[in-house]
Amino acid sequence: MNGTRNEGVKRNNTVKVKFMVVSAMLGAVSVILMLFEFPLPFAPGFYKLDISEVPVLIGTFAMGPLAGAVTELIKILLNFVINGTTTGGVGEFANFLIGCSFCVPAGIIYQRMRTKKGACIALASGTVIMTVIGCVINAYILLPTYAAVFGMPIDSLIAMGSAVNPAIDGIWTFILLAVMPFNLLKGVIVSVILLLVYKKISPILHKKIG
């Protein structure tokens, strides 16, 4: 009886170790992908798109929403250690919340619908939730933080948006015409890439986890 229990404990510990190793590996890949970012024509230059959420979502689909949140956290922490911060950690915390608003809902849905259709629904839902949460966080956390850090009024940030799109004339037009399409486009691009690569990568991950 004790032997069976000990075997169960050892197996659980092994699974936890593999969980953390795979999450750390995917988090490291995410940090590398963060280096490859590019601006978008409809948003100010300080908004740059990258595909670092792809490894996070691979971990989410393979191991569940908790793995997605852990991988996102590892990505943020590694980037913090390597590149430092200009916002005292506020920007990193906000980006962690935005990333989790994408991967956690998508992971919860995919756990219940492990089909291609389920994956599409999960990713579409995650994209919408991330977009909404991203808009709120940008309006109330990120933009005020950037304004404080760079020593400029929010109106100056809005003016940077106006230079790209004259229709941007206030905080909420900035959110609707720059932040919202930015997050929607990011969600769509990340989702398409994930759908293309996940089936090829998932067997390798399941071998490592199992």
C-alpha cells in the first residue's frame, strides 16, 4: 500500500517538474520572439506587435490554462531580468494581465472542446477578451503610466496617435482606433500561427510531459 502511494507521489512530483521545465522552455522561446517586433501603420510607434504569445498558447493547449499563466509569467519575468523596466514593473504587470486574458480563457474553452472547431472558438474568444481587457488596461493603467514615466501629459501621447490617424482626438478614440485594432490583429495573427503549428508540435510536448 505504501509502495503504491510512494509511486503515486513520485509520479506527481515528476509531472510537476516536467510541467515547470516545459513552461520555462516555452517562456524562454517567447522572450526570444519578443525581440522580433514591428510597428503598425494605424498605431503610434511605441505599440509594436510580436508573436510571443504563440509559445504561451502552445503550452496552454498542451497542459491547460494554468500552464499558460505560468508560461506568461516566466516570459514577463525573463524579459524583466534581461531588458529591465522603465515603468517600475507596472507595464510588465499590465502586460501579464493582458496575456493571461488571452491564454486562460482560450485554455479553459479548449479543455472542454478538444477539436479544431473548439480550438477556433477558444482562440476567437481569447482574442475578444484580450481586446476588451487590453483596452481597459491601456486606458486606466498603461497610458497614464507611460505619461508619468516619460514626463509628458496624456495629451502628448494622444497627439502621437493623431499624427498617425487624424481621427484620434481623445483618450477613447485612441483606444478604439489604435489599441483595439492592435489587440485584435495580434490575436488573429497569433491564432492563425498556432493553428498552423500546434498539431506538429503537440506530440513532442506530450512526450516530454508524459
